Amino acid sequence: MAAKIRKGDKVVVLTGRDKGRSGEVIEVRPTEGRALVRGVNIVKRHQRQTQTQQGGIISKEAPIQLSNLAVADPKDGKPSRVGFQVLDDGRKVRIAKRSGERIDG
């Protein structure tokens, strides 16, 4: 099945602590069904000092479940479901169901 959420997409969080916040997808983990979103689901981690990295408490993004994310509509930025459309030249593109706009080229 084709991926509905991909790296680089602008997404909106639907549920949880960060509900309503939006950000760009940094990484998608399809086997886990999770994604990393920039600026969303920030957690604090205790980091041991190494030769290259300073130790201390660092903040980083934790993976968030794909079912809790929705692609932001290119027209108004509100959450939208994703559909697929086959163009005349045979390419399959993603469209936002909310407005009918194409998400990717």
C-alpha cells in the first residue's frame, strides 16, 4: 500500500499532549507505524558524556503514532485525509480530501 505520510510532509497532531500542533516529518518508521515530527512530542533524555558529545539533559523528538497524525491541507493548513489519484500520464499522486489539492508534485 502506498504511504499516506512521507518524509518532508507538513502534518497536524490529532490527539495527545501535543494536539493541534503541527510540524514537518523528519523520519517515518513504517515497520513500527510511527514518525518523528520536528518540534512535536519533545522528551528530555539524560545523555552520558562521550568524546564527541557533551553530557547532560537534552531535549529531542520522540516517535508519534501515524494514526495520531493527519496531513495539513496545502490550501488552509487544517488536517485532511489523504486520497490517491492517477494522472493521465500514469503517475499516482496524493491529494488532500478536504480541498482536492495535490500534496506532492
